[in-house]
Amino acid sequence: MTNYLIIPGLGNSGPEHWQTYFEKSGDNFFRIHQQEWDAPTCEEWITVIDKKVLEFDPSTVVLVGHSLGCSTIAHWATKYKRQIKGALLVAPSDLEAPQYTFPATGFAPIPLDKINFKTIVVASADDIWVSLDRAKFFADSWGSEFINIGNAGHINAVSGHTNWDEGMEILKTLG
């Protein structure tokens, strides 16, 4: 059985967010809870991810990241080099862009090393936190399949992505 570990971004994902919908979809979906959601430190976040991954056979794990959670996964993959089943990376925030002014320590620069497991980057053409070109650049650098879902904002509850069935279908291709 595949174990899905949900990795929210800055501020966590609220009750209407697609990550919460995914989490409630089965008993093999687990949210990774960070101690500090609003002023995170990369090293702390990746340590928490690694501890959770090691609760399972890593070959059964698929990570499901959103926003800052995507670059966190890239940092985790670079440091720990574990072989997992795969990762879905949705709306990867560009922490190096001028508009990203949130307090997040150690996440930039974003790793550009090829990730050693299957990954899919899903991006939107009108995401204010990452340009489509930059999301494609991340996908190319990480060796990810790239999916542009059109004008979908930051692919979160605000942009109407609550019970995101299209995302669940994409996720199933990894599991």
C-alpha cells in the first residue's frame, strides 16, 4: 500500500484546501505537522519530514507538497537522498522572487539538483507566487514531469481548489 505524506506550505493548509480533502480521502494519507507554520526554518521542516518518512518503508511513500512544501521536499531530497516512491509538487513558491517576503529561513536558494525519485510538478499560468516559466525551470532541474493546469491561481482553496479531483487523479499516477 502507498502511504501519502502531505506537506503543506507556509501557514499550513486549512479545512477547505485540497490537501485536507486528500488527507481525509483514506487512512493511508497523513499530514506532516510542523512546529512553526508561520516563520519556518528549513532544517527543522526537513527533519520532521525525514522522521515521518522513516515511520514507513520509504519505497511505499509518496510526498504531496504545496507551495513552500515543494521547495522543502527538494531540500529534503538533496540532504537525505532517500529512495521513495515519488512526490507531487503543486504550485512551488519561488522564494527567490521579489514578491516573496514571508519569514522563511534557509529555504533559499531553492535546490536545483535532480531529485532521485519520480516527481510531478503541477503549476498554474497565473500563480502570483511563481511564474509559469520559473515553475517549468524547477521541474526541468528536478527531473520532474511538468503539468500546466492553466489559470488556476495558487492552486489552493482561495482559487477554488478544495475537492480537487483532477489533482487526485494526477496523484494516483505516482501511487
